[in-house]
Amino acid sequence: MTHAAPDPVDARAHDLRPARKRVLLAAPRGYCAGVDRAVIAVEKALEHYGAPVYVRKEIVHNRHVVDTLAARGAVFVDETDQVPEGARVVFSAHGVSPAVKATAAARNLQTIDATCPLVTKVHKEAVRFAAEDFDILLIGHEGHEEVEGTQGHAPEHIQVVNSPADADHVEVRDPERVMWISQTTLSVDETMETVRRLRVRFPHLQDPPSDDICYATQNRQVAVKKLAPACDVVLTVGSANSSNSVRLVEVALDAGARSSYRVDKAAEIDPAWLEGATTVGVTSGASVPEILVDDVLAFLAAHGFADVEEVRTATEDLMFSLPRELRADLKAAGEPTGRPRPEGRRRLDVQPA
């Protein structure tokens, strides 16, 4: 009888940990297509229109990116009523409700909608099923900008389900006309557990036409699950308000990492976390520029972890075109409207703080 050779990374989880210090670097990691599009939109807006360019909320959930764009002339505000009448404002990748767009129009703001197309897809699902008079259960974190934007498309039909435990307390008008949708940046496993518990209560629960959790969120979680069993420590680079980054910390622990931490940048790593470790996993959330990962790898190399092995579980080549409002203005000015591929573009011109 023949047996398939064990996966080299999985096998290490069951063998003695190697004496040499090493880093397992997750791939895919970092920027997704929606984040890259949104950040480039702000960059190009600054180049084409000049500063200031206003941005409602953080364009993406990464402190370093926001600070860098602010230094170049982007002005981040909480609401559109903080934008001078007639000025230009960019809506963040997380999306906005129709009410926000209406407020912007009433103030004669010139808008650039950088909502991730995958979030827009969820918005369209909400509108469609609300029109068919379904109760819509939005699995997500109440208060997150994406959830607020989605809920705003059908507020009388949507209720938010924050966790699997919340599924036990949901009430609907008609148990036979219920569907679920989700925030795009959730833990796949936790979302499916929430759906399972909802379906126990509502056997006729309908699924969205296609996955709502975005490809990048899923891919990053799969990569972390692959390397985590072999790791003493997993470091996730990402900001505290980045839902997908926080989920990666949890996924690493659930998948078998001995410890798991999130840092915004290399300077936040506590050397005590590395004591006694031989294998450190590294990944980054979908709104994190690669230069921050480079800094973490340099920090680890300085502490003896110079051997880096990439653990790749998928290759991503999806790209989204720039927001139509920006494309139209660039085209009218004879400027290029195309997008450089991630490997060919400047790294956001971000310099470590």
C-alpha cells in the first residue's frame, strides 16, 4: 500500500521542531484588490486635483497608510458634514449608505466612490432581497463601517447578527422568508457556525447567491491555517480596527499556533515573545503595505530568524478598475486611467514611521 507524502509544513507540526530559527511567511498576505484600488484612488486624486482631498472615514483600516496619505494632503473626516460645501470627498473601501450619498449631494460635494466592488455586491444583494420582502440577517460586527453601510441600504429589513451566540436570539417576521448575508472580512469558520445555528432555527434560511466573505480574506486565513501548526509564534501585521487582521490572530491560535500576536509595525514586537521559539509565522491583513512586513522580517532577522520560507496556498491576480468618477476626470485630462499591477507599482510611497 502506498501513502501520499505528508505536506512538509504540516509534517513539521508533528515532528520535533527544528533547531534552526526560521520564519514561515504566509502567501497570500497584505493588500487585496479592493484596498489597492482605494489607496491608488486617493493617491491619484491628490496628484490630479491637488490637496486637500477629503476622505470620509479611514480609506482602509491601516494606521500607517492613513498617516502617510494625510501627510500628502488627504484630510480624513468622520462625516460628510465636516467637508466644506462643494469640496471633493472620497468614500472609503468599506462603503457607505444611500443616506451618506444623499447628504453629500445636498452639500454639492464632488464624490469619488472607492467602495470595494465586493462590498457593493453585498449592497446589491441587500436591496434585491429587501425588495422581495425578506428578513435579512447580516452576519457582521455592529458598528463596523462596512456593516453600517450595508444596513443602510435596507434598514427596515436588516438585522445584524454579531456572533454564533446571537443566532439563538434572532426574531423574524416569517421563518420561511429569511436570508443571510455577511460582512466581507469575517472569519470563515465563525461565519459558517453562525449560519449553522441560524439554520437550526430557520430551516428555510436562504444563502446569498455567492460567497460574501471576500476571496482575499479567505485566502489569508487558509494560508495562516497552513503554517500555524508548525509555529511557536504567529505575528500578524495589521491595525487594531482591521477586522480581517484581528481574525487572522484568532485563526492562527485555532489552527494550532502556540501563541499569536497582532502588531501595527515591527517596533511593537516584544522580543520576549520570541524567547524559546524556533519557528515564527508572519502574515499581514488585507490593508497592510508590504513594506511593513519587510520591517518585521528585518526585526526577526536581527533576532536570529534570518531563514525565511514562503508558504503559499494561492496566487491572486484580481484587479479592479479605478472609481468611475476619477477615471472620467483622468481621461478628460488625457492622463492614464489604468492600474499598475501590484508587483509593478510603487509601494504606496509609504515610508516607515
